[in-house]
Amino acid sequence: MTHTPLRDTLAEIARGDITATEAFDACAAAIEAREPEIRAFAHLDLDRARDALPGRAGLPLGGLPVALKDIFDSADMPTTYGSPIYAGWRPKTDAAVAARLKALGASLVGKTVTTEFAMAHPGPTRNPRDPARTPGGSSSGSAAAVAAGMAPVGIGTQTAGSVIRPASFCGIVGFKPSFGTLPTAGMKPLAPSFDTVGLFGRAVDDCALLYDLLLGGDGAPIPPAAGRLRIGLVRGANWSEASPEAQAALLGAAETLADAGHAVEEIRPPASFEELDAAHWTIMAREASLATAFEQATAPKRISASFSRLIADGLAVSAALHAAALAQMNAARAEMDGLEAGFDLLLTFSAPGPAPVGLEFTGSPVFNRLWSALGTPCATLPVRTEAPAPIGVQLVGRRYDDASFLARARAVEQALAA
Amino acid sequence: MTHTPLRDTLAEIARGDITATEAFDACAAAIEAREPEIRAFAHLDLDRARDALPGRAGLPLGGLPVALKDIFDSADMPTTYGSPIYAGWRPKTDAAVAARLKALGASLVGKTVTTEFAMAHPGPTRNPRDPARTPGGSSSGSAAAVAAGMAPVGIGTQTAGSVIRPASFCGIVGFKPSFGTLPTAGMKPLAPSFDTVGLFGRAVDDCALLYDLLLGGDGAPIPPAAGRLRIGLVRGANWSEASPEAQAALLGAAETLADAGHAVEEIRPPASFEELDAAHWTIMAREASLATAFEQATAPKRISASFSRLIADGLAVSAALHAAALAQMNAARAEMDGLEAGFDLLLTFSAPGPAPVGLEFTGSPVFNRLWSALGTPCATLPVRTEAPAPIGVQLVGRRYDDASFLARARAVEQALAA
């Protein structure tokens, strides 16, 4: 599928080369064609969005559909957080990102499928690149919608690997910004120490443009990253959990980048990072068990078996263990700041391999937990492989330097596409 | 007013020395006597709580009333966040702390007054120690309710100084735990980088007991802090903003602690901390402006003038400035970890002086922002002074070591009471 950059589509609308209605209808046609099979949406109302289009066409996002994960509150659409407990629930408010998207002129055509409370229990969504496979999760619907051309960009959330993994599985770009930059207000919390709003697009610049607009910027292009990048290749302690295809994709990307003139050097992260996967789990399980106290008290039987296990794990984590894991996380974040001073980017796995076949298991976040714990900006870029389904490689940048990170990610994207 | 420790009241109920109804009614009598003047509650329903008492009497909190700030969602009571935008709003869920309080057998007799969105615009609450004065804010009602004997303990939140300051003004103990330990799920966010659930009580142990129970502990007493404490006295860069009474109270407390055998030494925080007040404001203003996007879009005229100014300030903070302030905050947190290794506690101001006269201004958080930015545990303890209204002193501890902090704060409390 050819990809028209979001920036170009918006420029075409602004110039009148195409109308907002035509641009909207191209997405609507993709939804009508593929949604019955893909099931990216938990709620969908194209007619309502089309009726509202005239008021949005002149705004920065020109009435284009944006896929919004159903973990965010919406005042004018049902909000379920992927849980039967919330069937038919209509919040009073829009989540901050939803309100911002509307102000920017996005068409919120519906809410995209999330796994239950953004954890493991899957929804019905299929992978548009191979409907026999999972799209990944928890941001299953937003990743699938963007991959299927239903929306040029989408919004998800990541607590462990819920943006990077589905983007990798669906063959698109996923971007998890630095922790704490996009507002989480109105998002159902899972583990607030990690919960991060993330973006999907067909290219790095699509995510960069949406990110800038959401943060209140004017959408000006990020200046290109100049010259030779110092790239640290991280095989990491979990190397053996990556499939041969993922290993080949990562080493192939490293080679391509070196061939393009970038300085690629394999690095070993500090040994302390090897304990962060466990710390991440400790923190996430306890915080998820605390955050869902109401559901546990009022509707325990409508919580899935897998989420119930997470709660049980979390309730077994003492306050002291949680605090010790938070201290460990903060120490590692400081260490990461030091490590990254020597590199422009790190390059590592996005996921253990192509998307698993079947819809029951949305895949493992084994290659995402560390970076979620560190709060760094991350992006996954699809690479060309011989694998039967898409594979991405993950870039990791310096915390709070997201604009530079995105510029460098674009340079990598160009080198990989060459 | 004499103070029966929460632990003793619960033991008396458990032993049958008093009934849960008698204990509840003592609080209810204080509410009936003083609420018409004090106005601690935004919503109050004593009859409903009394009807539910039989099911709660045998649980750890024995049906005792707990004051819950109206910044937390409640499924069975109105929730307004101190804003007319939410008049009559009834959420679908209980906030995590509300659900936990119910599971512990607390009686939620109502919702206590919060300033608008936990910022500056005041509610109608008066200071029980001098009704001509503000109780402080933003957790105005919870602090006043505990000070007036309407509930033995209460729940508030602090983003700048919203727990420590009202507790100081009302002559009670306030405790802000380390950032991220108590769950914020179901709390209206103000600035998620700082938003912290905090507690009010008549003594340190009341807060310690409630904290332990909320975190899933068994409520066992914290072992006493052994021996001589190394206490760092912090006059700080804002010394001149403290009133003569507050200066005298702080230096008097330092002297009392030294006389009691503790090692009190004046210390100068790193110069970099002086920039943290500005960084705190930058982060808070931007995050508050992002978090309230829905209210800005749908009901801008029902936002107060002061909150509208905060939003305007926040919208003027760029994403890059916000990120730089977050980086500064994290660097300072690491520096604080080092500084505190040399001390058991820091001792500083809770507030610039006694509560201001009048209800329009809830007081300045000038002595709270730094510690909210650093994410450390803090407590304010009332001290005996000649001032016309209560004054507290603030203790600051090591992040993520809250149990030790509370034990040390109790030792200070004993020394100050001797």
C-alpha cells in the first residue's frame, strides 16, 4: 500500500487539491471494506462523524479520522476500557487527548478496541496484514485501524509494550514518547508509574506531526538530524527469546545503518537493567491491583482470569517491595541518562518476532518492559524481511528529548528504506 | 481537645468497650454541632452512613467516619471537584482510595470541600480553630473535619501544598507520602507529575495506621525510631517569606529537639533546589492546562478567574520547557537522595505563618512546592506557639522510606510534646 504522508494530505486539503470530505471518505471506504473482518472498533459511527465534518475541515487535522483507543473517556461515545463491566458506559467528559483531538479538527469516528483494562485479555481485532494473526495489544484496534488505512494516525497507550508491539506486528510505526509528556487525564489507569499515551502512523513524520499538534505546537516539520548517528545496538539479556526472523531483522537493520554511514556499535546495558523486568512487573502488578479496587469490590466475576491473576500477584506485593522497585527504577533512569550520553539512539527488538497466529495471545512485551520502566522515548519501524508477517525494530532515545529522537528516527527510517 | 489515638478507638471497638455506633455518633455529634458554621462538607448524608454501619462495625476501621476530599470519584455520592461544571455529577465508579476505605469498614459520611480542581479558588469552609480564618487548601474540608473532631482521619491530595498547609493551619498532623505510593485512580488529575494522595490525623500514628491499612498492611504499629536522630534544619531560600511567628516556631522546635538529645544541624540545600520552585510551577501549569482540555472546550465561563490564569500560564509553556523542567526535577530528586543520606530527617516550615484571616486566600504553598517537586514524604506537626492561630513545622524524609519516616516523625512528635 502506498503511503501519503499525513503532512501532505493536510496540505492538499488546505490548498483545496482535495476536499476534507474526499480525504475522510477514503478512510471511511477502508473502514467499510475491512472492518467486518478486522474489527478494529469497539464503537463506530461514521455517519455522525461525517455530519460533523464541515466544522472540522478548516482545522489543523482537517476532519481526518484519528483512531482513539477505548481506554480514553469520551462524553459522546460509549467507553468500555475493554471490560464488560463498562458495557454502555457514557462518561461525563472527554479525556484530555480526545478533547485536544477534537479541538484540532480530528474526526473521532469511534473508539478502537483495547484489551481488558489495557492488559492481556484480548479483544476481537484481527491483524490487517494477516487476519489469522493477532494485531498485538493492548492498543489492538488503533494499530489495526492505521495498518488497514482506516485512519492515517491513531492513539494508544503503553504500560509494558502496548504501543510498540502492536505497531511492530501490524507493520506500521509506533511511537511511545517520554513518560509524562502527553496528558493521561481521562485515561483508565493501569499502572501510573508507566502509563504513557502513544501514537501510531504509517511513517515517523506522521507521528511527529500529530505529537507536535497534540502538545500545542504549530506542526512545523522537525529539522532533519544532521550527519552520522552514533547508534548503540542492544541485543540484550533476552536475546534468546527473539525468533530467528527477529534476530535477522535486527542484525540486518544494524548492517543497513552501518552501510549508510552511521556508527553502529554493539553495547551491553548495565547489569542492573537485567533486574528491571522484574521491577517493572512488581510495580505494574501492585499498581494495577490498587487501581482496580472498585471493580474487584463490585464485579469480581466480570474480571477476566488473566487480569484476576495480575490482581492476585499485585495484592501479594507489599508496599515495601513496591517502594523498593520504584527506587530501583529511578536509579536505573539516572544510569540510563548517563549511558545515553554516549549515543544518539539505541537499536533493539520491538517484539520477539512476527505476530503470533491466533487471537488469544497478543504477544509478549519482553522487549518493551525495560524501556517502559526507563521512561525513554521509543519507536518501532517496520523493516523488510522474509518473515511471513511484519517485523519492526525498536529505536530508543534520551528521555525528554523527543524532538531530537524523532528527527533521528526519521533518519533511520530513510536509511532503512533506501 | 483531648485526642484518643485512632488505634485506641479501634481497639476499644474491637474489645466491645464502646460500640461502633457510639464511636460513630461521637463524630456525628461534632458534625451536627459544627458543620453549619465550618462547612467542611460539599455533600453530607449521616443517615445513610448510619444505616450502613452494621456491615462495617467488624471491619478494621470499625465504621468510623473518614473525611474524603471531593476530588475523588464516588459512585454513591455526588462528585464535583469543587467546580460548578460538575454540580450533581455522579460517577460510575469509586476512586481506588474510596473503594479501599469502604473495604476497610470506613464510613464515608460525605465528601469534603476541595478548592476548584484542587487549585486556588476557595470553597466555603472555615478554620475550626478560628472561623474567621481560612482552613487552607486545597484539601480544605478534610483538614477542617479532622480538626473539628468530625472524623478521626481524612484524605486529601497535594500537588503543591494542599495537605501540609491546611493541616498546619488547622493545627493537626498532615502526611504527604512518597510520590506514587497511594493510588490516584479515580482522582481528578491536576498535575500528574506531582499529584499525591495525603492523609490527615490528630497524631502521626493516626496517619501511619491509616496509611498502612490503605496500602494493604495489617495495621501493626511501626517500631519506634531508635535513639538520636540526625536532623537537618532547613531555613531555605524563602526564609524571609515566613512570618516572625513561623520563624520562631521553627527555631523553637529545632531547639526543643536539640534539648531532647537529637543532633540538629542547619544545612543549606543545593543551590539547584532554588530553581525548583519555578520548575514546579512550569510543570504544574502546563499539566493543569492539558488535563482540563475538556472543561476549557465545553465550559470555559464556569472556570474561575484564578484557574483560567493558571491555564493561560500553562498554555504558554512549550513542550520543550515542560520537558526541561521534568529533567531538572529528576536531577534534583537524585541530588536529594544523596543529601538525605547524611540525615534522618529534615526540619523546615510548613507554611509562611498562621492561617490568613478571611476565606478568599487559602495561603501560599511557598514552603511546599520544593518537596512536592522532590516527591519526598513530608509531614507537618503542630507546635505550641504564642501565635493567634495554629502553626506547624514540616518534616521531610527519604523518598520510598515512608515507614522509617513515620517512625522518626513520631519520635519528633514525642519530643515536641514533652
